[in-house]
Amino acid sequence: VSLLTLSIALGMLVRSRKEPLVAGGEALLGATGEVVSDFQGDGQIRIGGELWHARCHEPLQTGQMVRVTGRSGLVLQVAPAMNH
């Protein structure tokens, strides 16, 4: 039983090391979010259930989808997402 448990744990460890690490701000680059309320300049967006402060040079409307293009501290730089 111990050998089986150790084998499973080692297998999981090996698989996890093969997956690229994506955490912190790098994980948000390229992410898609939704505008919470109309804004031009600074406002808020929702990504994965979390609210983020965002900045965009173009006016954005409630419900519009945006893509994260950069980050400055806790403020995300966004641009309107292209509709496919």
C-alpha cells in the first residue's frame, strides 16, 4: 500500500513539473474580461469573478469584452477584444 501511494505521488509530481508555471501578473496577460460599467480612461472590469481596476484609451461600455494587454501594479491595461 505504501509503495502504491508513493508511486501515485511521484507520478503526480512528475506531471506537475512538466506543466508551465503561470501565476501572478503574467497569468493575466491576454486574459479576457468584461467591463462592469461604462468608462473612458479608468474603470473596472471583471475577470474570472474578480474585479480589477483597468485603464483604456478608448471609451468602453458595460458588458463589452476587453483583453488585458499589460499591467502596472494593480491596474490592468486593456483594449477592446476583437469579436470572432
